[in-house]
Amino acid sequence: MPGAATAEIYFIVAMMALILIICVVAVWAFFKTYKKEMRDRAKRDAAKAADKQKAADETAKMEADAG
């Protein structure tokens, strides 16, 4: 069958290109999700720190009022 080797090479090149495209999309999605998670984590940490500071301020105020 003439041209069978060329057809196989085209097929292999097409499959490799498809695999590379899928990998790039997967890595892009991973980093997008990772950045979003890190932003959310920073917000949660900031909220926790603010809550701790508020609780410490309230405790100090209660001790000052009692003493």
C-alpha cells in the first residue's frame, strides 16, 4: 500500500499534538485552581487573625473593666 508509512507518521504526529494540547490545558487548569485556592486560603487566614485579635481585644477589655 503506497503512502502507508507517511500516513502512520501523520497519525503519530497528530496524536502527539493532541496529547500535548490536552497536557497544556490540564496544567493551565491546575495552576488556575491552585492560584484561586491560595487566594481563598489567604483570605481565611486573614479572617482568622482578625477574629483572634478581636477576641484578644475583648478579653483585655473585660479584664480592664473587672480590675
